[in-house]
Amino acid sequence: MYTYMRPLWTLLLPSRAHNGILNTDMSTNRPTKPTDYFDRHPVFRFDDFAAVHAADGRRSRQTTASVLKQHVASGRLLHLRRGLYAAVPRGADPERHQVDPYLLATQLAPDGVVTGHAALQFHGKAYSLWNRFHYLTRTRQRRFTFREQEFVPVQAPPSLRYLTDLGGGVQERPHAGGVVRVTTLERSLVDVLDAPESSGGWEEVWRSLEMVEFFDLDMVLAYTRTLGSALTAARVGFFLEQHRGALMVEAHHLDALRSLAPAQPRYLDARREPGRLVKGWNLVVPERVLGRNWGEVG
């Protein structure tokens, strides 16, 4: 299930603010400085910092912006784009500091979730390593590039956009001193089969998914139903049937997916590549995918 991060203001007790100090740290009962916040939040949004900095109502957003601007000028922060900052570790060179891409992708939108090939890469299950990172969000966003890393927004489809959990299969994972929101392996399986063109094509998708030793197939089925795409259900079913032994796929999982498959034959992908009709799934599958012949040179 998808759970939002706990509001930052709940982590601190309100107290009188002075001399650029935030509120009081609950564990130590000592004032929390902006630099302490930066140490705990390697990448953060302006609104989240402002919720702490002005929690007692004594500071304006303009004051908060001025504080952040001073720390950018001193080299303690990087201003990545409007409303988004990255902390520079003490003593590090801001010009050379590498911002963690998964933390950055998470913070590029208030509801950002690392998805698709980037999610498989986060889990260590991507066949190829990319400098392109997709993130899921309800809102329209623009592509963003930072130091040769590209961040590509994926707007949630209408079937998921208005669900509080974005359809489920999203988890929060501690990472690189912060928290990454990322799709589970089960949701990632369905998502890369739903959008193979943005996941590197069939060879990359197949090879990446074959690196995963286990899927919770009940979760795969539940998310496939929620997504509501007959073509994607057929792709998921075909992949699981092809890997039935390795993934311990049971007949009832395949039967449930067949009930969601298209009533009429469909091509495996939008390019309408010729192939053989797999009747159980109503899919026209290219021979290279059927045989998993990826043109390797012996």
C-alpha cells in the first residue's frame, strides 16, 4: 500500500524561534538549526522546509526563502530548480557534489514515486544501468536534467490518478540519508510491461525481469486489475506463463489474468511487429520474444 510521508512539522515541537533557529528537536530538546535539517534531508522541497521553519507562524515565506538563499550562496545548498534544493555535505565542493538520483526523483513532485526501469534499477534488478530516471506523479511535469542525469515524469493514468494510494504497490525505503518512494517489484513488473517503449524495449524488459527471483503474484494480479488495461494483462500473463517454473506461477493466477485479456487479437506492442498468435492471450508475439532470441553473438 502507498503511504505518504509523515508531515515534517510533526517531527518537531513548536517553540519560540530566534536567530535563524527552527523549532525544538523532540529527542534532545535542543533548538534545531537549518543546517541540522539539511543533514537529515539530502534533497527537499521548499514547502517541506517552510512547514518546519515557519511552524510557529512567526516567519513569512519570504524570510524562509532568504534563509535558503543565504545557504545556497555559502555553498551549503544547491538550488536545483524552483522550490527544490539539495544539501551539500559539510566540506564538500558544491560544484562536484553528486545528488542521489532516486532521492531527487522522489522530490521532483510532492507525490513523486520512482517507477518503471528506474524502480528496477533501484532494486538492483535492471539489466542495463541508465542515467534516465522515470518518476510517477498525478500532475503534469516537465523533464528535468541535472548533471547528465535525466528525470522523466510519468503522469498516472486516469484509472490511478485519483486513488489515494496511486493504485498501490508503492513503498518508502531509507536510502542515502533520506527516503525514496519507489514502486515494488510486483508493480514494477506490470508497469514495464505496460510501457515497454520507455523501459528499453522487450529485450531490456525481459532480461531485467528475469533477474528477479520471486514475485508476490497475488499483488501482481491485484495491481493489474486496478490498472485496467486488457493488453497489459495479456502481456503480464504471457510473461508469467513463459516463466511459470522459475516463478512458481500457479494455474489460478494465469486463469485470472486470461479473464482480463483482450477479446480480440492484439499486437504485443504499438509497432505492430509481425509474429505468432498466442491464442491463450490473444497476443501476436514476435518470434524473438517467443524464443527469447536477442541476437547474441556467440
